[in-house]
Amino acid sequence: MERIAAVLPLNQVWPDDFAARYRAAGHWRGETFPGVLRARATERPDALAIIGGDQRWTYADLWARAEAAAAGFLGLGLRPGDRVVVQLGNIAEFFSTVFGLFRAQMVPVYALPGHRLTEIAHFATKAEAAGYVCADRGADGFDYRVLARQLRDGVPDLRHVVVVGDAAEFTPFAGLDGDRAALPGDPDPSSVAFLQISGGTTGLSKLIPRTHDDYLYSCWASNEICGVNAESVFLCALPAAHNFPMSSPGHLGALHAGARVVLSPTPSPDVAFPLIAREGVTITGLVPPLALLWAQSAAATKHDLSSLRVLLVGGAKLTPEAARRVQDAMPDCRLQQVFGMAEGLVNYTRLDDPDAIVLETQGRPISADDEVLILDDQGNPVPDGQPGNLLARGPYTIRAYHNDAAANARSFTPDGFYRTGDIVCRTPEGYLVVQGRAGDHINRAGEKISAEEIEDHLLAHPNVFDAAVVSVPDEYLGERSCAFIIPRGDRPRAVALKAWMRTRNIADFKVPDQIVLVESFETTAAGKISRKELRARLRARLLEQEAEQ
């Protein structure tokens, strides 16, 4: 079937002089994802690439499966340039799917296993996706085929649904078939390789176009910083579609190096520790709550964790005290802090940094060509040691979101700096210390959540007159969400509101952790108050009350 209507083109363009500088510096090498995998399959055909469940694929296996999937996607009727939403957990087929799409010059749109119909329909619509790939069921038992039926009914331009496992009435992934001779050549290295999702400060997530050139640079440069080589064994414990376990240095960094990727279906120590012992895992990445859980479990485990040499912690700030607990509990494993974002800029502490740097900062940028500004609210630079708004520009930091003019106007300066929304301090050595977020944005265990989106859902409840959602510091989650509710009619119970939120087909991490019922919100003498100021006042009041308890 031919595409019914033209779709908006995918672009991520740097000015010519910047692109020339990044190529001259060797950051952009002209590599592509299918080209990298083909090269590794040629150089190391018998080396193990992917270990997931009972699957153990060599590089030759992965390349063959990717080519078969690519031909199958073409045989199904998808075309080069089509966007395909991929919602798969930590299973081997995640890799044959995405590399199959790369090989067919199609564009994966990465979704997380926890996303539900509201988010998936938004991604599919915004990306103008032609296909959706999912598993039959998730590790938590969720049936994605039910979601697929709802998605197909609500997004009429979505032409194909492919299911890993029991496909029911959909196309089985295992049955994809096509002519490999019809496969296209490698894509342009400067073309968009995939779309990631952004934790939006307003409403649903934005789509982030990443190119082969820029993303592969962040992968191999991260390898150099984190000591990843062909002998490394990377454990993918976080969801594989998340930016952190994908590129910092992540499974894509490991595959670029010709290393081995081990997939853990969940990050629980009960599941991950046996994998570390059995497969000789050398490096992995966790968000702070999981790092603390691992630190607690490591003291009592019977599994041999001695192979683990590097533990990266990122996604949310790791406080100095939490960092000490992790380092003390796993003394043979080097802690490495990571602070980055799907839009680009990534910072690492270095393996040879002194403990004070590792424990108390979130690292310094990957690249000498990462330009970092720290500005006050009036746009003036602040001195080292003073907090300010973080802006970034560089060879792997995007210049625009896809199909979102309003977000682009808010998020990027006219000269191409990305406004990250983070408040940071910079040390004299160039390391960043994260202070918090500038916007109405909650960083819950590494998941970025829009306060406005949660409020919109709550306001749909018949017994909610108004709602304001704030972030609250949390020792375990980093930040938790608290919803202040002005009721109307019968006062809703917090447990009932949470249960109702779960019927809204949203990711579970967006359900408020805490609900507080109030009679009214403060206003100014003129009866007005901005949502941002309201949230700040409510948050301050809650913290004051908790401090008094």
C-alpha cells in the first residue's frame, strides 16, 4: 500500500560552519548504525553480541536477523523513510527490530514499556508513524495487543502492527519475510536515524530527531571515557529504549566497540545479580533509587559481583551521601556519575577523578566542542560556584524538536543553544553540580514528567475542581510528585483518585505519589497567580510542614 499523504520531513541540521568543524575534529566520522553493525559482524562474526533470556546471538547472528527483519518490513509494505513506533522491553528482538529498521532506512520511534495508549497514540500521531512493533505481553504481564487494537482504531494512518510472540490477528515478527536483494544502501550519516522522546515541561513528550553522525559520536566518545572495549560486557538493566542505557555508553556504545550486551528483564538485584555473576558483566548503569537498592543488596548477596568494574549512576541527581553509600557498599566497582539528556549534552565524572569529584559533582562534558553557558534569569553569565540556568550547544546536542514550533521557540536560542531547564553550578575545574529544575518538571527516578500533563488528567475527574502538581525531594526517588486538589462535590479519597488515574491509559509513573486535599489556592490581591508561582508556593508550604513533623 502506498503512503496516503506526504509526511513532514525529518531533519536535524547544524549550520554549515559548525558541521564542518565537527567533521574536521573527527567527531562526525560518517558512520551509520547499519554500517557499524555490518563492520562488527565482519570483524567479529563469532563474538557474542546479545544475550537475552535463552537467546545468545553472535554479531553474525544479529546482522543476519537485522537483514531478515529489514527485508520483512519492506515485504510488509513499509517503505524507506517510514516511521515505526517500537515498544519492546529488554528482549533480544529489540535489537533485530531496530537494526532491521535502520537497515531498511526506516526510522524507529522509541517508546518505553511503561507507556500506555495516551502516550503511544501521541507518538504515532506526532511522528506520522506507519507502523507499530510491540511484544505480546510485557514482563509485568501487560497485554500490548489490547493497546494495539485501540491504537489502530484511534490512529487510522497506522498501517501495520507487528507483534513479537503470539501476534493474534496482527503480523507475527517471526513470520516477517522479504527479498534481501531489495534492501537499500546505507543511509546518509547526517540523516535522522531515530526519534527519541523528551520529558516535556508542558503536555505530552516532544520528539527528538537524532542523526547517525551525532548519536554515534556520543556513543564512541562515551566508550573512551568509560573504558568500554571489545572485552567489555554491558548489562542493560534499565529499559533498552531509554537514552541513558542506550548511549551512556549503553548498549549502542557496547555494540560499537564489539562488546557483549546482556539484557536483564528487570533491574531488580534478584534478577540482575545472577546475570552479572554468570556472564561476567563489567559495566552497567542505574538511576539513583536502584543504585541504593543494589548497594543494600550487595552486602548480603551470595552472587559473585567481582567482575563489575564500573557502575554508572544517572538519570537524576545522586546526592553526595547517597554516592558514598553506593561506593562504600561496592568498593571494587568504580562509581561514575552521569548527567545528561536525550536532547544531547552528557557529562561524566572520569574514572581517574578523585573521590571528592566523583561523590560531589555530576561530571563534565564529553567533548571539547561542548559549549556550556550558565546564566541568570536575565541571561547574564554567573560566576563559578553560583547557580544558574544551563544552556548547551555542541556536536551531539540537537538544534530543534520535530514538528513543534512552539517548543522550539521556548527551548532554543536564536544562535542554537538548547535551554535544558536545569539549574546547575560549575566548579573551577568545569564540573557541574545539579541544583534542580527551572521548570514545572518532575524528575522521578529518571523519568521526566510534566506537571501540566498530570494536572490535565486530574481536572477530568468529576470531583476535582482544580489541581496543581509539584515535585518534592525524595530520598529514594530523587523527586516524587504531589498533587494538591481542590475538590468539588463529594471529597474524593486519595486512593480512589490514584486508581482512577490508572484508568486514563497513562504510564504508571505519572500517577501522583502523594495527594493533598485543600480548600483553595492562594491568589494575589487581583485574584491572579501564575501556575509556576502557585506550584512554587504549594511546594514550599508542603516542605515546611514536613520539616515540622
